[in-house]
Amino acid sequence: MKQSVQLSTFNLKFLLMFIFMDVILVVYLFGSNNLHYNVQQFYSAIHNNKIFNQLRSNNITTRKNKNILMWNGAHIEDTAPFGFGHEPFIRHGCEISTCVVYNDPSSLPFEEYDAILVHMHEISKTRMPHSRQKHQRFVFLTQESPISMDTIDVTTMGGVFNWTMSYKLNSDILFLYGRVSPGPTAPKTLEEAQKMIEETHLLSAKNYATNKTHSVVWMASHCPTKHLREEYVRQLSNYIPVDVYGRCGNLSCPHSNRSNFLSDPKCYQMMEQKYKFYLSFENSICTDYVTEKFFEIMNRDMVPVVYGGANYSKFAPLHSYINALDFTPEKLAQYLKKLDENDSLYNEYFWWKDHYRVEAGIDQRASHGFCDLCKKLHEDEGVIKSYPELVSEWHPKTQCNRSLHYWK
């Protein structure tokens, strides 16, 4: 393999040297007045030359496939949407696609796998893989907060895992619930952002409040929670009406099964047309834990009111959300009423819509995650690290706020 790559590289260098000598000879024989221009033109031609591109492509295609094993939970919604085999890396347009995903450990001899992905919230149903080979990476994979991983004793997992793949921003492979990415017209400075916010007051600007007849809505299926989001909602509803859909309330979306309403686009479409504010309240207040409850609403024409342990400024543009933990329930209600009564102030929260792109949903999460994993397996082939301990990053006591009434 290495000999083949080296041979292609040698042939490429030899070809470039030969062409370069020809150009120098032509310049010498026919004039050097435009030498600088000719050399620039030469480099441009070489860069765009089909032969060059083919040789460069050959160097890439001689890479050996990296084999990725889904040790457990292969068919759960966190990872299954990506698919199995080699084809998904092509279909998802991965920058580096020379990888294969397997969902059965017996597909290959264990030592032939380069990465072994372990779904941590499924580990109680299976077991940990056996001893790791020197070239292999054991990957700590989860989309759950430490609060939800109460069956896992991370104090016993020191030195086991080499990489993490999760929603946390310091993960080795980012496996995010969503992304809000700046486009070419996004502001570069705070001053530019403030100017764009002010422009939402222009008569030509879109009025996002049009035809919205209700103020606040919340949709949830998990109650009660350790961090008492339902208690915050209960107190908030003492000062402003809050419509609650799902198992935590008494409302349901028309024609929607209560077991899957959180993933029903028709539910969100109905709310988007009717409500101004959506309570994007997480069930756990833990570091970086921002789920589809936030990104799905960023993709809609509602203002998300967040309740979580993340620094949301790392996930979304300035003045695009309201943080409930900056208010008591009474003060938040007062602020929402103020925005509800003033379309100009309300529309300021949508200033960013034309300048950023939102990705949400399980498909984008799996696509980004596995493409990045494949790339990292090829590019990070040096000394293999391991995490000596996981308590500092994955234990509830170090990652999650247990104060029950810090917003009072």
C-alpha cells in the first residue's frame, strides 16, 4: 500500500519536473518579458490539469478502508440513519469516504476493526468489548446527558476509551443534535450584528408576528425531571398562559400519535403558525447538552426560550433565543408579554434568519458524525491516547447542576 502511494507521488513529481523544464526552455527560446506571468499561468494550468487531478485522486483512492464496528445498539435512531457498509460514506458526501461500517462483530476478525463504537446508554443490555488491539480506537458514544446514564459507572472506565463521540463540544468527534452555521452575509463583528438587528424595524422587513394568535407553547413527553423544568413551566403559567402538548400536558396535535408527536413535522407546523414562543426546555441541565428541542425551533419561525446548562452563545447567533435561567418565572412572563405586545421588539429575534443556516434532525447528526469519524481515523494515525478517567467529563456531579431552585 505505502509503496503504491510513494510510487504515484514519485511519478507526479517526475511529471511536474519534466513539464517545468519544458516551460523554462520555451521562455528561454521565445522571450522572458512575461516570465512572471508565464510561470503563474503554468502553475495555474498544472493545478487544473486533468492528469494532475487524476494522479492526486489515485493517491487518495489507494487508502485502505477503515473498518468501523457498531458494538451495540446499531439500529437505534442515533446512528442507524447513516446506514451500514461503505456506500453511506459516498451517499453522504463525506470528504474522506474510505470507511466501512459493520453492525455484527463477527463480520470480521476483531483485530481488523479500526474503531469500535460503544453506545453507552445501551451497555447495560450487552457488555463491554474485550481487550483493545494497539491500532484500535474504542469510542465512547452517547447522545444522553450524564443524568440519564445512571446505570453506567464511569468511575470504573479509566483507560478504556480512546475517543469520545457525543453532543459535547470538546468531543473527539462531534455528534451534535443540530448546527447553526454562518453564511457569507453573516456579521463579522458585534457592531454589524447590532445594525442587522435594527434593520428588522424597517417597513420592508418581514413581520414574524403576523397571524400568531397565541403566546407560549411547550411540548414534552418526559415528566417529572430532576432539574424541575415542569415546575418552572407551572410557575410561569401563573403569570402568562402556556399551552402544554404531550404527556406533560393535556393537549395533543391533530392527527398525531402521542408517542411520536415530538418528531411530527405537522405538529411543529401548527405551532409555528399559531404561537410566538416555544419553551425549548431540556430535561437535564448539563454542560453542552442542547438537543433537538432547540435546533428544531431555530429552524422554525418561533422564538426559542431555552432552559439548559449550555452556553447557548456557542450554538446560536446573538439575540436569537431567550434564556429562561436569566429570569424568575414571573420576570420571564413580564418580558414575554412585552415582546408579545410589540412586533418590532419581537421581530428583532429573527434578524439572523437570512444570514445563517440551520441543520436539525437525526440524519444530519449521523452524517456529520460518521464522516468526521472516518476522516479522523485516516488523519490521526499517530500515538493513540486514552482517557485516564471519565468522571471529570461524564459524571452528573461534575457536569450537571443539581440546584433545584436556582432560578427562584
